[in-house]
Amino acid sequence: MRNRDGKAGIVILILAVIILIAAVPWYFIIAGNLESGGINLFGPRETEESAEEPEPPYEEPDRPEEEPEPPPQEEPEPPPVHVYPHEDIVTDIRTINQETFRELTELSSRLNAVAVSLVLFDGDTGEYFTFEHGHANAEERLPVTTDTKFRVASLAKLTTVICAMVLVDDGLIDLDTDISIYLGYEVMNVHHPGTAITARMLMQHNSSIFDSGAFTVSRDRNTSESVRFLLDRGTSFRRNEPGTNFEYSNFGYAVLGAVCENVSGKTLDNLARDVLFRPLGIDAAYVAENLSDKENIAVIYNETHVVTRSVLSQLAVTESGGLGDDVHLAQGNLTISMIDYARVLTMLGNGGVLHGVRILSQDAVREIHETNVEGDGYEQGLGTRFSLGGFITGEGFFWHTGSGYGLLAQYLCSAAMTDNRGVVVVVTGALSSRESNGMVSICNELSRLAWGLWDIVDHIPEEEIDSEDDIDGD
């Protein structure tokens, strides 16, 4: 009996365990349902304060509306202010004297010129007398006008000097200081290591820097070789001591352009625009692409009337990548009309002032015209020359020539302090003979014919001259 009872107890125990195991899940299910209905049979798990609020959907906080910041914009450069001479004082030579006009036309034709532009000017009265002949572009039959712009070759040297003298006036360049200081690297003639080369020497062509073959190739091909590279080669120095021998040097002016760029922090083209051309309302540039008016650029022809520099090739000339590197701008790449070049000369004749705008101090103007170096049949100043005789009688005259790719140019200005008169002329496609002192024969002859007009102009009754036409304001 005891065995049977024991087995029954074991069976009952097993059944109880099975029932207990089966009941446990139902316990949790029931408890969860009761709690979700707000009934907790087993005591609180959390107080109300500790319970977390359900997280609401994310919303951006309210912020005051702000105007979006406009993207930074570069200020556009103002266009050049054109202050052309008053129309009443710009006169076609043919209206003054038909005979002079006929002689100028016959000479231009006889010497086979494709284009001629000439301006005779009086800086004291502000009068400009103009003569144009031929075509700025023969293929397209575009006539030369007072607005025609020419690449004036070495006439650019004077405007480069003016830019340098503005920096002298500003105390940024000293004419007699070693240019190494301004360039940031040593410039030294290896034959004379103890002698400094100065800006004055560069301007008056006695720096001992000459037009080596390496320079000529770099200039003509517009290569990337820099002024510093050519100077460091050491092959562009003569054996004579700097400051002694005169030798006309285009490379010397390329070095001067580099000095101007390094000192001013601007390209030569931008410097000239800011300190000379824009203040006088002149549209001119060392980089033709930067001209406002590109439609009036003249094609350059040689004496056989072959195109040597098309407008496109002139517009293709660019600046180098860095300041002080260009070897082809300062000495000859200026593009300007003759009426505007005459106004630059008038400014110098007026002691540095034109239209009431001062470009240079009187001291700077005097320095430019100080001629104490003997050139080739003339006395050399800073970017200009001085001679006696010729058709400009009196105290002599200042002058310079330009020639390149068939273009011929020349200016002459009276050196008399009481006679601020001059003439500037440019010719393409004509015969290129020279006088013994280097003057261009056709330019000289055209200028002489035009100069004879002063005998006529000086006899115009004084009451016919309107004093209000004096555009120089001084």
C-alpha cells in the first residue's frame, strides 16, 4: 500500500509542476493587460514625476527671418572718362590752309604711306590741328581718323618714364638708388660688381644693360622668360661700367617696367591707366586687349604693304603671369591715338598739369628734360632727347622716334619755356630712311610741313580766340 501511495504522490507532484509552468506566461499577460488599462495589481514601478513624456515629433524652433547674404561681388572698374579736347579747338589742317594739306597729302602718297596720323599742338592755347591720310585697315578700306590708335613702338618709352616719375614723386623710387632694392634680387654687371645700376641709368640708356640676343628672342616671341631670368644669365651686360657709356637699350626699359611693377604692386598697364591715362580721360594701353575701344586699332604694314601686325595679333599680346616679369611691354607696346599722345606731351609742356589735373610735379618734369648724357647725335634725357637746329628754331627741341614692324613714329616739342608747341606723327607702310641723327625722314618732313602752319595761325586776329577754350586750366 505504501508503494502505491508513493507513486500516486509522485504523479500528483509532476502534474502540479506542469500546471505551474503553464500558468506563468498567463500571469505576465494578465498583469500587462491590467497595467495598460491603468490597473497595477503588483505595485507601482515608477512614480508620475519619474515617468518620461513620450517624445513629440521634431520641429525646428522658430527663428527670426534673416535676409540671405548676397555673394561678394567685385566692383566693376569704371570706364575711362573721355575728356577729349573741345571740338572748337580740334581743327582739320585742311580748314586752316589747303596748300599745306595738299603738300602733306602729296608727300604721304609719294613715300607710299598706307596710313598717316599727325597732330600739331599748342599747349598754351590748347589748340590741336590734325591731318589724316590713308587707311587704318587697307583690306577693309577703313580710313584713318583722329580716333585711330597705333602701336607707337618706342614712343612708349616716354609714358613708361612718366609712370616711373609718378612713383618718384610718391617717394617710392629714388632715381639714384640701386634697382636691386626695388626688384628684390641682385642686379649686377659681373664686370663691375661694385657699381650700382640705377633707375636714372635705365632711363638715359647708360646702365650697361644692352639688347642681347636672348632678350630680342624673348621679346619678339613673347616667351615666358622673365626679366630676372635674362638678367641672371649675365649675358645682357656690356664690359663698360654702369653710368658711363651710352647705348640705346630696349631691355633697359623692360627692366624699368619691372621696377615700376614691383614697387607699385600693379602691372605696368594698370599703373599707366591709374596714374596717367584715366586721370586725363585717355583710352590707351600697353596691352591692346585692355582698350575700351578696340575697333579703331590700326593694322601695321611694312614698306611693301605686307601686314606685319594684324589687329588680332596685337590683341593677342598678354601680360606675363607675375609682376616684374614682362620683357615686351614697357619699351614699345603702347597703343594710343595721336590726339591723345599730343595731350600727354601737352601735359609735360604745362609743367605736369592738363585739364586742371596734376600728373607730375614740376621737379619731375625738369628731371625728365635734364639732358646730361651724349647720345648718338643728340643729348639724352629721361625717355626723351634734345637737339638744336632743324625747323624748330630758338632754344632747341625735345624729341623721340619709334619704329617697329614697319610703323614709324616721331614727336618734337619746342624746348623754349615760352613756346609750348609740338607735333607728333605716325606712319605705316612708308619708306623708312633716317636722318644722320636718327630722326625718321618721312616723319621729319611731314612735321616740317605742318610746323609752317604756325605762321598762319599766329596771324589769326586775337579777338577770334575764345579764352574759354583753354582746356588746360592754368
